[in-house]
Amino acid sequence: MLELRPNCECCDTDLPPESDHAWICSFECTFCQDCAETRLGGVCPNCGGGLVLRPIRPAACLVTRPASTRRITRDHPCP
């Protein structure tokens, strides 16, 4: 099950579970749409994989399977 991380790893923008501006790679690295498209060109800076829109978990499912609250940011600035 996806973690649904709460923020962009580059700019720390909030990305709530219902956000349609969250992008992820196959390792669930999470970025906002602006960073994913503009700064990263659709490629994850951590693993080199492609970034795709993160699916939205239905609100009813968040009750029993909530999104992560752990914020992750990169040790090094995004390109």
C-alpha cells in the first residue's frame, strides 16, 4: 500500500492525500507537480526512475488506512 507522503521532497510543499498535484516514482519518492515537471523533468533524482501522478486514496479508506505523516526532504538540493 502506498504511504501517501505528505510533502514534496524538493521544496517541502504540502501534498495532502487528496492532492492531484503529487507525483511519485516506483519507490514512492514524492514531489509536487511543479518540481516534478520543471526542476526534475519527470525523472526521480533519487533513483532515476520516471515520475507519475500519485493516485488518490478514497476518503473513506483513509479512515482505516491513513496517509503517512512522516515528512521526507532530500539531503541535497534538487537539480
